[in-house]
Amino acid sequence: MNAAPVRIVLADDERLVRTALRAILDAEPGMEVVGEAASGAEAVSVVRALRPDVVLMDVRMPEVNGIRATEQILASMDAPPRIMVVTTFENDSYVYDALRAGAAGFLLKRTDADQLVQAVRTVARGDSLLFPAAVRVLATEHAPRTRPAQPAWVARLTGREADVLRAMATGLTNAEIAGQLGLGPATVKSHVAAVLAKTGARDRTQAVIAAYEAGFVGG
């Protein structure tokens, strides 16, 4: 029995961009573009109506930008889709704010077709699309200049959880973290879940951003 296709909504105010994305994704087995939106407000409405698995969200759109649309979708749906922001410039405060709002990752509009398809598959299965170097640059450029007092969650991390969070910030997968720290995969998965719970993060990307903003990693 074939698995259900990954259902995708495209949100971008440029029709040519939507057309190009649709052509790539609809041609891929196991993927289906089920809807499009030309503004952030329309994206919220379309996503609520169609309940896709993945949304490709432009960050700069009229009426409601991609950041606010991401926030509204994640806050208003019991089982929200995975949202991946699509942007022209990677060093963009809009991208950083969208990641903080809960986007699972970001892609540049110049990304090639194979990378786009792989990215959609990655976020569809529940993983984050984390580019450590890019996130580090974004955090350095756009995080608040004056850090508040160290958040309470830092002190609540166990030693192993702290090790796992540092490894997450370098972009390692659970399997790679297990190998690096000499732990079993199930143990790493439990530590990652604890890190997400203690940082209040929706996913790995948000946890890593929280770690940068707290001064726990980076600098």
C-alpha cells in the first residue's frame, strides 16, 4: 500500500515563484501541491481550510508577512503543518524572526530542485532543516543586543542534556550525537525531548536559537 503523498501549500506573492515550485514538487512522486496563497492573510486561510503537511512560506508578503502568518497558523491549529520559510536573502531579520516563531527551517529561493525536494521530505517527517552556520550568523546579527539574565532552563539542564544541546547546535542528527557522545539512539531521543521541554521549544531549530540567545552556545 502506497503512503499518502506529502500535501503542500505554497505561500508567495510572486506567481512565477509559486509556478516554479509547483512544477518541481508536483513532478516528484509522493508529493502534491494542494493549494497556493499570494499573501500572508490568504496563507492562514488556505492552510486552515486544507490542512497540509508542509507549507513553503515566503517571509516578505503583503498584508500579513510570513512571520505573522507562521505565528497565526501555529497558534490556531491543534495539529499545525510544518512550515519552511523561503527567502531571497539568508541573512535576513525576517528569517530569524520566522524561525523564532516556530518555522522548521528555511531555504533560499535559488535552491536547486533536488535540495528543495529533500528539504520538504526532511520537514515532512518531523525533522528540522537546520543549517548551523547560517543560524549562528542570524543569531549573531539579529538576536537582542542586550541579553536578559540567564534563563532558568539553563540551570535545569542535566550535564548530558547540555552536551546534547551543544551537539544539536552544530547540526548533528540524533544518530550522529549518539556516536559522538557514546549513547544509544533511544537515550539521545529522550535527551532531545527533555531539551525541547526545558527550553520551551517546538523543535530543534527553536531550541538552538534559544541556546544562542541565552549565551549557552555561540557568542
